[in-house]
Amino acid sequence: MISPGQELPIGPQVVHVGHVCIGGPQKTLMCGPCAVESEDQVEKTAAFLSQVGIPIMRGGAFKSRTSPRAFQGLGREGLELLVKAARRHGLLTVSEIMDPRDLGFFSDRVDMLQIGARNMQNLALLREVGRSGKPVLLKRGFMSTVEELLLAAEYVLREGNQEVVLCERGIRTFEPLTRNTLDLACVALVKRMKPLPIIVDLSHSLGRTDIMVPMAKAALACGCDGLMIEVHPNPVKALSDGKQSLSFQGLANLLNDIEPMLRHVEGNSP
Amino acid sequence: MISPGQELPIGPQVVHVGHVCIGGPQKTLMCGPCAVESEDQVEKTAAFLSQVGIPIMRGGAFKSRTSPRAFQGLGREGLELLVKAARRHGLLTVSEIMDPRDLGFFSDRVDMLQIGARNMQNLALLREVGRSGKPVLLKRGFMSTVEELLLAAEYVLREGNQEVVLCERGIRTFEPLTRNTLDLACVALVKRMKPLPIIVDLSHSLGRTDIMVPMAKAALACGCDGLMIEVHPNPVKALSDGKQSLSFQGLANLLNDIEPMLRHVEGNSP
Amino acid sequence: MISPGQELPIGPQVVHVGHVCIGGPQKTLMCGPCAVESEDQVEKTAAFLSQVGIPIMRGGAFKSRTSPRAFQGLGREGLELLVKAARRHGLLTVSEIMDPRDLGFFSDRVDMLQIGARNMQNLALLREVGRSGKPVLLKRGFMSTVEELLLAAEYVLREGNQEVVLCERGIRTFEPLTRNTLDLACVALVKRMKPLPIIVDLSHSLGRTDIMVPMAKAALACGCDGLMIEVHPNPVKALSDGKQSLSFQGLANLLNDIEPMLRHVEGNSP
Amino acid sequence: MISPGQELPIGPQVVHVGHVCIGGPQKTLMCGPCAVESEDQVEKTAAFLSQVGIPIMRGGAFKSRTSPRAFQGLGREGLELLVKAARRHGLLTVSEIMDPRDLGFFSDRVDMLQIGARNMQNLALLREVGRSGKPVLLKRGFMSTVEELLLAAEYVLREGNQEVVLCERGIRTFEPLTRNTLDLACVALVKRMKPLPIIVDLSHSLGRTDIMVPMAKAALACGCDGLMIEVHPNPVKALSDGKQSLSFQGLANLLNDIEPMLRHVEGNSP
């Protein structure tokens, strides 16, 4: 239990990724495909994201798949495709790093390093990204407590890197109607303790798109600093996680619905 | 899994408790102490609730406590105290019934029968309240799936009672910082399937008051039809659950913060 | 947490059901169908159980089913069928009671009252069986901690009934290959604290029969006082839980495999 | 779900670590401290283990601690101390590797590479140990399903390393009396599917020593191929996990109690 007297991993309240401030009055959106699949896919996606004003493009090149028989991502080639497409359209990039030996390759290319849920307690990786100068997006493990998430972040902070954004993405429970159970109390607790900005990954927590609008509103209402949402030119044909990815039209609709909540921060009384 | 072709427990979308419509454009608040403790306590609480415009007063007379050594409630005398105080101030009442043999006593007094989380699958009780003409507030068991909650509601509906309101109150997980993990996707799913109104019990799900404002906003933002919140004239001295009860001032502050969200229903695009 | 200084619900270490001692050197087996379906079914089962030396026959007449559309049991008629068949073959009976108003009917017929997992915290029912003179088999709720199980037992003990046997039957987790996760540490903890005898329900915890032999051995090895196993003349045609029920031949094989472990209690060093 | 028709990661049924066969008729014990703390500590432990016939010594040099403020292990120096002490007494060694860049250092020293629960889905590490010729002990993540464990093992097998032993060490649930919930059905399922040997880590699953004897018996009875047990010369002063470590006398008592179960494999009927 985190108790009042205990030293907390206090980092800065605002993290800068390029020109974007995460943790300030403006909510930050990160969108893109689960996995980079082709030049055509990322080009179309980057063009669309740019058009609707999403500043940061996500896309997995190295995929942490449960099964070795599943699509493992395009690797370094995939990362190059993602970054080229994003740059053509003036977007920043975030992508998951899985191996500490890939740090140099990633640092030269992406704007933000993502630590995936399965690697939240991969201490070698945490320390390595802590020694880089890159902003880090640290996802909560689906079996990890809020305190464990904060302690994992502290592994990064202790190496000298203060640019850490947390990400709530659902925890594993017995409820089967959603892929994981989105724990918005995690967001409220983190915002109350104020150590670091926190965003919500709607796609991985829900695993379905039909309740994404109300859950996006809930996430924003409880104070998160941004949203991560998977989008794909053709979700039905996606090589991974198509079921939880929005189409371009779906994302446009969602943006329209949540637009009033992106512009300002509502004050919560103390 | 609930599949499209399957028969769903479709009840009315609006449930009437006295003059209050649950499930309509106005959000419904139910507040009061965890347990009825004394005439003074319920009188002060009823007076305050009336003053701030809360229409339904809650209060436990028969308490479903984990330990037989804990305060078990004042029983029938407690229910009388609750109802008298509420009536003096023009409030409606909801209180938990635990024994099917108490139905007559409850029906003559309260306006809404509550089935607690531990009794969500107490079929004898579900059938008994299903045969009464009283509105029912059915709480989700803390280790029950959304589908199981809907099937429990169906036990009530099948006996002829269509006046059922569901209540999400958190599920049991490994996360210790909150008493339970509030599963707002349950609310979004129920509202999408539209069988019955659903409210959120913030006090039991969170077990703490310091994040109640942002979580109330999140619950309302994702479309719930109302909130249940515990309030006590002196939470520190409460005989049960004081830690999760707001003071009168705390409730007034919360109402002030969420007021803009109580007035209208925001449309979620399909 | 149960701490050393705390008052524990200490009951007798041996519970008598007819001529059978539960909690003594001999392990006790309780077998029979999930649900009583017909006179033929219980007659065949009773004859077989008698032949292989099982002393207590189980069978559900009132079924606590998740869905109101599922088979709900034959009710009072089912209980009569169970008891008649058992008596014809010299067997004792245990069956689940769900409604406190049925106590008289059950007490006149069965030898042991079962409280099902979904009713472990149905306090009206616990108190009612606590006022009867009948031995009680109290199943652990699939969402309940070991401490909550002991406190539920204490509700029975406090009414004056010391004849309580606990039953571990698996808890709800994220693991899908078994119906529930059998928590044998519960058995070891209960035996260490020594308040009450405890048996293991293999059928409901596993939900499958192919690993029943090794799990029966594990349960006996860690010190449980008996086993509950579902058996059906024709599991494929069972109206409920056929997938987890053994055939007569399957039970005979299992008994053969575990026979050496039923005869004596191995001492565990302190 | 693993279905009959699906390709399973079938490895050898026996894994050789030095002269020790894991998965054969003899059960294999691996004991030692949670963390290597000093030369004196590992020397005393190795001497004792050799005396009581334990063939494999465990000891953490690189510790995967939740908090960066906790003792992180002695690192490379610690591994050297462990290996020297073990060799002096003719013992084999197993120790956790956390960083793929440490593979060469580990391979030159230890006899078996351990992948810890937090790294079960660290794919870079799984692939790296898969490319080594060393036997691997793969621990189940505390919130991973049995199928996910088998798929993680498949990442190692696919790189050409068939020498993989699985380890059940408890899963995270809501039950607080044990550190994790030991899921012995995992052992029975793995033994039934027969892909790989599996042992049980009693210390991490239970987090307490008072029920270790009955749980060791249960683990052996359901067919596991060995046990991992933490032992420390002075558990009260251990720098990590002292609460779950046996003293030398405690281990000697346990060995005495389980001795009859280590000698032969009991046949389970099909």
C-alpha cells in the first residue's frame, strides 16, 4: 500500500513529445494500427490521422504476441515504414520496444518509446529506456497493481529519464464481455497522487468497438491526459486485433462525440 | 456470451419509484447511511438530503455483514426509523431485504427493495421480490459477470415484476487500492443492450472518498442512470463503512461538481 | 486477515452424519448426480454407490442455476425420489437447501443440509440451518476468501449447531481450462487451524473428468477429510453438469486408484 | 482453448540437467536461498543441501524486485558466489536471467537458466535462451493461463532448445492468506498433455511455510516432476522473502515427511 509518508516516484506533471505536451490542459490522442502491415496501410492511416488532427501515430513493428504462431510484426522494416509515413504527414510516432539491444535503432527513429503490458516488469528494458533521453509510454501490466505500475515507472525515473507517461489498459478479471476490465480508478488515483501523466488505451482494455464512445467519455471525465485508440483502414482484414480497431469513419465519429471533452480540463474539487 | 440471437431479459427502459423516473433524461441519486444507527442519525440525514434535492434515501436495517461479530443492523426497528425520517422530509426509500419472509414487512414500508451483492444469486429471494409489485434495485455480485447479472434480473422479471434497476458496484480483483474494481464497461454494455436502467454505487466500489468526484463524473459520462452514494452525519463514527461515506459537506461539494452532468443525457452516436 | 490472537470459529473436529464420522481417520466420500432427474436415475445410482461402498449420496432437487431458462430441478418431488432411493440401499443423503422456508421439509428427509456456493453469505439461510439439529455442508463461495468461509460457518455455529463441514470447491480466476481454480491451500489452512472438517468437491472445481484422479490424490494428500464427486448413469445425457460427472465405470476406476489413500491419515509434521 | 486437433508444443518428456533427469521416475528437488547474499550464506546452504541429497541449488543473483528501492541482488558477483559454493559441494545450479545480454555470462556458469514469472512473456529473453544449449526452467506468470505458459515455452522450443522444464508457482487471485493461489490443476493438465516436465515452486506460491508439508504432498500426489523450495540459514534475517523460506531444520523435516513420495511414480489410470 502506498502510504502518505512513503517516498513517491514524483516526476514532472507534463511530458513533452516533440511539440506535444502530455499532462497539460489539452488531451492527447495517439492512434494507429495495432501492427504495421504494409506501406500502403501506414500511408493511408497517417494521411487520415493528419487530416483529423491526431498528433501522435502508434503502430507495432515488434509485436509481443502470446503465440509464436501469430503474426510477429515486420520488425525493423516495419518501424521504418511507420516512421516514414508519419513524417510525410507531420506526425510524431510511438512504438513498442521489446529488446534492450534495439534501443539505438528505436531512438534514432521514434519520438516515444512504448513499454508494453507484458514487459512492465522487464527491469533490463526499464533501465535501458531510463538511460535514453526519449519519452517513455509505460503500460500497466494486465496483472499489475497501481502501486506496481508506479514502482515500475520509478525504475525508469531513477536512471535519469523523467519523461514518463503511464497508460491504463485494463486488468485481467473473470469478466468475459470485455478483453480486460478497464480500471478507471487507476486514472483517478494517479491524478490524485499527481506523479506522472496517464492516458487510457481503450482498444486493448475493451477489445470491442461498440462501447468505445461512452468509455472514451468516461476516461476523459475522470481526468486522464489522453487516449490511445487503434484504427485500421480495414479492420476486418487486420493481421492482429481487428476486432478492437476502429475504421476511419468510426474514429471520425468518435472524435466528433468526444470533441467537447478534449478542449479543457474540468476542475475537480479537492 | 450473450449473442444477438439470444432472448434477452428486456424490461421497460424506465422504472418508476414513486414520482421518480429511473432511466429517463434525469439522473437519479440515492444517498444515505450504510446502516441505520439511530433516530437522530436518519433524521439529520433525511433533512440534509431533502435540502440538497436528493429524492431517494438509502439505509440498511438488515445488514449482510461478512462477520457475525460485526454490527448486524437494527432490523425491523431500523427500517421503521428510516422510513419515518424519510417521510417527514418527503423522501422515497430503498433498503436491502435479505430474507424472503420479510417481504410483507418491507412492502408495507419502503418504496424500493434492494437485493445486495451477496444475494444476487439467492433465487428464493429473487423470485419473492419478483412476485411483489415493488420496484427492485438489483446489485451485481462482486464476482459475477454482466451476463450473470442480467440472468439474475430475469429471475425477477419472469415472476411478473418488470420494475428492476441494475446496480454496478465493483468486482473483486487483485487491486488493493480500491475496495473493488468499478467496471464501467458493465454500464456501457447494459446501456447498449438496453434491457434495464443501471446505476452505479460509488461508495462500495471505491471504498474511499478521495476519488469520488472524478469517478462520479466517469460513471455519468458513460451513461449510467443514477448514482448511489453513502453519506453520514459523522463518517468517522459510523458503525459500518465510515471510510467510504461522505460527510454532508463532502456530498454538497460533489453535487456541485457533477451538477452539469445531472441535467441532460448526452447522445452517444451509434 | 486471521491473526493468532483473534477468536476463531472453533467447532468440533469430527462431525457425525448418521453412522459416518467426517473428520476422523477415515476419508468420507459423497457421490451422486448433480441433479435428481428421475426415479430410474437415482435408483441406479444408489444401487451402484451402495455396491462400491460410498456411504453418502448427493443429489440436487432445488438447483441454483445461473439462468432461469436452465433446468431448475424437480423440487420437493425430486428430494423424495432421492431419499427413497438412498434408503432402499442403506445410504445417507445430502442435498442443497436454498430457501429458509424449506427447512422443515428438508429436516424430515435428508441427513445433511448443503449450503451451496452462491448462498454462502445468505445469512437468513445460514441462521436457519444453524437453528436446526442437522449436520450442514457449507460450500465456499467461488468469490469468497478462506476467512469469509470461516466467518460464514460461524453464523451457523452461533445459532447452536456445531455440526458443520466445510467444502472447498474452487474459486473464480482468469484460468479457463478448469471451471474454477481448486485452492488446496484452503484445505491445508483449515486443517492447520483445525476449526472444522473440510472436504473437496472435485466436480465443480474442475468442471472436467480427465484430471480427476490426480486431483483427488492431491486433495487427499494435503489432508482433506473427504471428497464430493458427481456421478451419473449416463453423463452425456445429464440435464446439468454432465461434462464434469463420472460414469459408474469412471468412479470405479477412480476409487481403485485412490483406495490406498482412503484408509489412513498420514501425519504431517508440525 | 487448447483443442485436441491443435498443434501442441511437444518437447521431450525428460530434460537432463547435468546428471539429473527431470521428468523421469525420480522427483527432482531444487533448493536454496531466494537471493544470494554472501559467501558465507551460500557456502553454508550448499553444504547442507549436499548433506541431505538435494541435487540442484537455486539462488537469485539478479533479482526481479517490484520496487527499485528493494535489494536488487549481488549481480554477477552473486552468480559467481553461488556457482563456486555449489561446485565445492558437487551441486548443480539454476539462477534467473533477466537480460538477454547476460546470456554468455550465465551460460559459462550455471547449469540451468531460469525465466522468472515476470518475464514469462519477455519474448526477447525467451528467444535468446532458446538459442542457447542450456536447459531452461520457465516459470508461469502469476496472471498467465496454462495455455499462455505452453505458448511461452514454444517460443523457446522453436529456437531449437528442447530442454524446457515448466514451473507452476501460483496465480494472482483475491485470496490473501497465501501469496498466490497454487493451481495444481495446471500440473495435472500439463502431465495429461505430456508436452514437458513440470515442477512446483512451493515458496512463491504459498508465501508461508506452515502449510508447506501438506502442499508438497499434494503437488507430488498430482504428478509434478519436482519441487522448488527456498531455504535460508537464517530466514528471519533474509534480505528477501524470508517469510516463505524454510530453515535447514525445516527443510530436513519436510524431506523426512515427503520421502516416501519421492521414490516412485504412482500410475494414474487413463
